[in-house]
Amino acid sequence: MISLPKQLVVIGDSSVYGWGDNEGGGWCERLRKDWSKNQSGPIIYQLGVRGDGIEKVSSRWEKEWLSRGETRRNKPKAILLNVGLNDTAAIGQRNGRHQLDIDGFEYGLERLINAIKSQTNIFVLGLTPVDENKMPFAGCLWYSNDFCSSYERRMEEVCLNQNVPFLPTFREMYSDQRSKSWITDDGIHLNSKGHFWIYQRLKSWEILTKWKDY
């Protein structure tokens, strides 16, 4: 029987893809390179799609996960979920309807986590701040730090209730006076410094490190 290293599927939006980091390719790519230094370490699959929210990730996660076992009967041993920022945006005006209202977001996240938990391990990563002075994004989407904070609190509550590991990122990042310099000119994507900050948090996240080394 072929002995394969564990696989970690990282699924979500443009943050997972690495958009904005023209130096290191994003926090996920940085983590992949770090883990690949050990030939027996877990393999990371980056499955980020720009613009994705909870609903789109929910519709594709299982097929993506099942497609990356590398052998017929093998399946990735965990999923790292990073999604939600796109759901927070208000459409058309600052106080417009959200792409997904907060109660719908909470419900969708609960269902998604339950579905993933029934198949494999799951870790959840929080949200990141935005530069409100650059809004609206794409001429029609209004992101705000109040929205990001509220949605991340709901994420944390869901993960606590589901006994799922959650790494909060918004509050710590937002409270750092340097954080505005970690956001690209579009107002929502992290630049290389921002991605490096997330990478460092993940690299030192004890529960993920224990899973990697177990």
C-alpha cells in the first residue's frame, strides 16, 4: 500500500487564493512552502475562488475535497475554511442589504460546518479588516469593519457551539495601528505584509500544528 502524507484542503475566497500578495503568493502559499520543507509533512491544496461566500463554498466543498485524496480510497484528513468577508458587503449603499444577511450567514455556516464535520476534521479562520475610505468596492459594494466584526463574532459562536477550532483574526489585526498599511488599494484585500501576518498566526496556531505533526 502506498504511504501518503496527510492532505489539508484550504477552501474559501480570494484570501485563500493569495490575492494581493505579489511577494509570497498569499498566506496559504506561504504555509504550503513552510510545510513542504518536511517531505513527510501534510500537503496543502489551495482552493480559493475570488468572490466566493458561504453559499458558493457550500456548493463545491465536497467535490473539491473528494477529488484530492490522491489515491482511490484516500481522502484529505482536514479542511481549513476561510470564508465570510464577501458575505458582509452591503450592496448599492452603506446601509443596503448584505450579500448574505447575518442570520442567513450564521445558518449557512452552521450547515456547512456540520456537513464537513461529518466527513473530516475542520479548522476555521476568521476575517480581516477593510479600509472603509476606499469604499465602495467595484463601485457598488460597501464593506465595513463593524460588519466584519459582527460576522466574525457569529463565526466564533458557531464554532464554539460546534466544538470546532476557530482562529479569530479580525480584532487583533484591526487593533494593530499598522493594519491599514496591510490592505491593498482596493480596500479589502491584504497586501504582502497582511498575508504574512496571517501566515504567522497560522504557523503558530497550536491546534493546527498538533494536527500537522500528529
